[in-house]
Amino acid sequence: MAKVYFIEDKSSDNARLGKDALNLLKKIVEENGFQFAKEVPIKVHFGEKGNTTYIRPECYEAVIGYLRSIGVSLLYIDTNTLYRGGRMTRDRHLETAKSHGFTQIPITIADGEIGTEYTEVEIKKEYIDKCMIGKAYSRYEQFIVMSHFKGHGEAGFGGALKQLAMGFASRGGKMAQHSGISPVVNASKCTACGTCVEKCAFDAIYLDDVAVIDEKKCVGCAGCIAVCPQGAIRNAWSGSHFKNKMAEYAYGAAKGKEIIYITFAHNITPDCDCVGHSMSLVAEDIGVFASMDPVALDTACLDMVQNRSGEKLFEEGRAVLRHAEKTGLGSMSYELVEI
């Protein structure tokens, strides 16, 4: 049975929450004999431009300070978004991250300038055969994944598993989870400028009266979505088997890696930090959780949010947990250890 460590903390003091995270990190390191590599990325979510409830950079400073003190070189890491917004390209992503205060350590956008740089990770699961993981992730064997537990419109909730599945996936990997088909062109917006044709590395787009995507050649990298100046190319948000695909992508992201997971159950909103505006909270602040098992960690967070609120918040997200357990990523059974 996996151990999930927990510190109750309802304060709004970000520095204090950061110290909680550090105490949990040290507990896991001590109990598991964890030895850090020379360079370790910290996977975080910088918050979409306009979002006000993302986890603030001050919450990470204690962990950063400690790891630096023992000689570990650090960086923040993330991948570009599938949708058009403040994090859709590397330049915009870096600009948004820095505007939100993430300046303590260098930042790497793992799937490159427009989200097309990836490494394939073979998993051969029920829905996904190979995962398109941001290329820079392949450089590292260890990660600290620091997550924000909150709602999500399609996944039910976002936590450690979503950080793995969406946060490690390239833009094409995100598209594979959401739909698994080629992007579509909105003919009423397309000006046939040819930018997408020029940028497509697979010769999968040609011009007729408007841009046309050849589904037989398209590999689903979704780079065309990022470069279209008119916003005429988009993902077809089918949502088919999304929860199961997300669970399998989380498995692919974690495959062969040593990862410590830390989650803040604070600022619990109905939707994720990708939403570019302020949201009302749907549950009280709880505290900070940590584990080496992301399935157990997310299960513990969900259980406690529901127990504390007295409501079945985010219950549809249990489907992700069940499928993640089925893949072998982790266990929904856990022992909660309060620190």
C-alpha cells in the first residue's frame, strides 16, 4: 500500500506552504533513501495569462533553496498548450511564466518553440500505443512534479496525473488525448496565406482555395495550430475516451523515471489553471500532500476534498484513477501519514 504524506495547512501564507512542501520532500527522501541526480527539473504549471488561482512561485522557493544547498542544479519545465493562449508557443509561455513570478531558476519548454519537438515513448496500452512526450524530458531520469489539486472540465480534476499526462505531452500528445485525429481548418477564417504549409515538416498540408490537411500524412503534432496567424486551424475536441487516454499518457510520462510528487490542495477551483480568468473557490483550503505514487496521491486528495466538503466534488475523475491503476502506474489504495 502506497504512503501518502500530508500536512494540514489552511493558511494563505505561500512561504509557509512552501516549507510544508519541503518537509514532505525531506520525509520521502529519508524514508526511501532517495538520491538526487546532479540536475533535476521541477514540473510546475505557470498559470494561464489572466488566471489568478494558480500556485504561486513562493510555494516552490523552500524546495528550490534546499536542493540548491545540497548541490542539485534545478530548472522549471513544462510544455506548450494545445489551445491558443498565453502559453501556446515557447516565447509566449516564457513571457507568461516570468510575468507570474517564475524567475528563481531557468525555464525549459520541453516541446520547443511551437510544440512539435517530442520523443516517442512506447507503452502499448489499450488506447495509446506510443506517447509523444516533450523532447527535453528525455534528458532527465528524475523529476519533482509539483501540482495544484482543483477541478477540470474533462478530467474531473487536475492533480499529479494531469501534470504527467498533459504537462509532459507535446502539443501533438495533448491532441492525441483529446481527440486522436488531425486538426481541422475553418474555411471561413483561412486566407490561404501558406504559413501552415511552409511550417509543416511532414508535407501534410496543401493549398486549394483554403488550406487542406491530408489526414494520411498528418502525424498530429499540431504545430499548424500554433503558427496559423488567423486562428483558422483548431483541434476537433471530440473528448473520445479522454480520461482513459489521459491515464495512459500519465503512465508513458512516468515510464522509467524516478519522480517525487507534491500537491497543493489550495485555491480549489471548478476548473484548471489553464482558464485565463479568475474563478470562485468550490472547497476550503486543506494542505499539502506528497507521495512517490501519483495514483495514490490523487486518490487521497480527492477523498479528502470530498470528505471535508461533504459533497461528491470531481467524482467523475475517479475514472482516470481506475484506469491509471489498471495500467500499472500506481494504486488507489494508500496509507495517509499525517506529518
